[in-house]
Amino acid sequence: MEELPMKKSIVCAALALLLTASVTACQKQADERRPSENKEKSSNTENGRKKKEETVLNIEIGKRIFRAVLYDNQSVRSFKKMLPMTISMEELNGNEKYQYLDEKLPEDSQKVKEIRTGDFMLYGSDCLVLFYMDFKTTYAYTKLGYIEDPEGMASALGQGSITVTFRLEEN
């Protein structure tokens, strides 16, 4: 009769350990999603002036506006010079919208292994990609940014091609 309470205690301890590990893993993923944000905040002065901490891009899809944070890299700096921009994005694989640009952008492709809903990337040097579903990948992309709150993005993008406007948020 003593074994049952002991087994319950062991099971409860194991569940508590698993819960703690999963919460820690989720926080680590959230921190990894914003690599440039954490580094830049510690060294954001240049010539005695405070640099802007983040660049925000508004992505308009139909009547919805999604707020995206852009990374600080050469690809993004070149992309920002093309804004505002309205393009028709095509459907691919039921998890992304894409469009080839008229101009090539500098690229720094890396195998990302995992795509998250709201990721905004460059495939090659001239293909903008907006992801609306999580999945694993073996492809290489240049990270441009991510949508802060991608809830409702899949339904806003719908099926087939869609018109999307990219515009820098004014301060």
C-alpha cells in the first residue's frame, strides 16, 4: 500500500521537471528569435548619439496591418531604400507567400533549420518570402525580420496570390 503514494510522488516530480524544461526551452526560443535586438541594446551609441533600437515595418494585408521588426543587416538596409512597396505575392507550399523583386539585394544566406510563423526572409538575392506557418527546412535564407504578433496572418493571407504593402512605420 505504501508503493502507490511513492509512485504518485515520482510521477509528480517528473511532470514538474518536464514543465520546467519546456518553459525554459520556450524562453530560449524567444530570445534566439531576436539576436540583433539583444546585442544592439548594449552598444547603441555612435559618435555620442543614441542609435535607433529597432526599425518597424508595417505589412498591410487586406484590411489588416501586421507590425514587423526588421533586423539590422545590409539586406534590410537595401530593402528599406525600396519602400514603400506594394506587390502581389504568390502562394507556395501552403505555408508561405513569395515575390521576386526587380532588384537584387545583398544576401547573407544561412540554413535556418526552422521557420516560424511571421518570419520575413530573402531567398537568394531577389525573392521576398513571408511565412505564415511553422515548419522545419533545409533551405538557406537571409533573415530580414519577423512579425511581432502573427496571429490571424494565415487567414489574412488566404489562398492564392495576395496584394501586400510594405511601409516603414513613421516615428
